[in-house]
Amino acid sequence: MKIEHVAMWVRDLETMREFYQTYFAADANDKYVNAQKGFSSYFLSFDNGARLEIMHNDSIPVSNQDPIAQFTGFIHLAVSLGSEQAVDTLTARLANDGYKVIDGPRRTGDGYYESVVLDPEDNRLELTS
């Protein structure tokens, strides 16, 4: 079995596309638009074959979850960067560019080296080595 893709609703489709292209080298397909349904999306592909679908529709309500608090359901997207240095470098770059770092970089009790940052819409990204 292989997970084909993960999808998330977003408020600003273009800002989110640009974020993942800029910081994670994602390749975006051509924008899909279904004007009748008010729906638009991009599939973002990463170098290991993983895909993230970002979707927008004005009728989807904004989440009222606190991005710092934990809650049930999907909580973060983990991205392996390949080395501790890569985690440090990207974490610092994101912080310098104004994105919130909510944890790390640090070594976890189960042996991971990671940091946790928020994307432009406050989704948690776990950056691992």
C-alpha cells in the first residue's frame, strides 16, 4: 500500500503554493478550477514522489483550532530534510522570513532531530533530519 496524496483546504491557494515551492522545492501542476463549484486546487509534488493537494473553496469555514494546542485528528505534516544541518538551516530561514517556530530544533526522546514550524495558514510542519 502507498498513500497517494494528502489534501488540505486553504484560504489563500496562491500563497500556499508559493510557500511549498519556495521552501520545499515542490512542483505544482497547472491550477485546476471548477468555476461551477467554486473549487480550485493544485497538486504539489515532491522529489520523493509524495504529493500534497491544496484546495480552495470559499464555502469551507476557517478552522477554529489553536495551532499551538494539540487536538485529535491530523496534527502535522512531517518532512524529512536528510540531515540535522538541513533542519537547522531551513528552520532558521523560515524564522528569518517571519514564520513561527513553535519547537526546536531539538533531539526528541524517540531519537528524531526536528523542529516544528507553522506554514502561512498555521498548519504544523515537522522538519526532521
